[in-house]
Amino acid sequence: MPKAYLFIDTNIFLDLYDQQHRVRVAALQEAATHLDEIIGTGQVRDEFYRNRVRNITKVMQAMKTAGEKPKIPAALADDAQALKFDETHRKYQDITKELRGRMESFILEPDQDPTLV
């Protein structure tokens, strides 16, 4: 029987960004056991690097947009829930800023990207 080969499309590699760390690692470890059967091209590599930046940037932008604070009506401004909302929103913004910074480092310093390691 002839040997079977596997071609992995760029989108499959990009989908790894949507997977949990353990799933991503398991998939890459499994692929590594079949390296002699996987066909890869420079085009797939180039598309991956170009589109990974686009995908990371899209997530960063979505986080920024989601972090925009809605205006609380003045009648509720001093309400306990409104004050708690303000505090929670500030924490959300801090966490989002930290996450966006880490994602930006994935773009500027690809060796910091755990998907590529």
C-alpha cells in the first residue's frame, strides 16, 4: 500500500489560536509524530504568519470595543450597583490592557507566542 501524506492548510494552524493550551499542545505533539508524512509549503508558512497577526489584532480590537463603558443614567450614578459596576469596569479595563499587551508582544516578539513555541 502506498504511503499516505497529509497536507495541513493554513486555517488549521490558525485555528490553534482558538484552542485551549492543552488541546493545542496535544494537537501539535500528535502532528510531530507524523512529521515525515506532513506536506508543508512556504506559502502555508507565509500565510500563517501574515494571518496570525491579523487574527491577533482582530481579537485585540474586539477587546477594546467590548471594554467601552456604557453611560449610566444620572439618576443611578450614586446607586450601589452603579458604583460596583464602575469598580468592576475599571478592573476589566486593567485586565484587558494587560492581555492586549501580552497579545501585542506575540506580534512584536513571536518567540513570546506560546502557539509558536
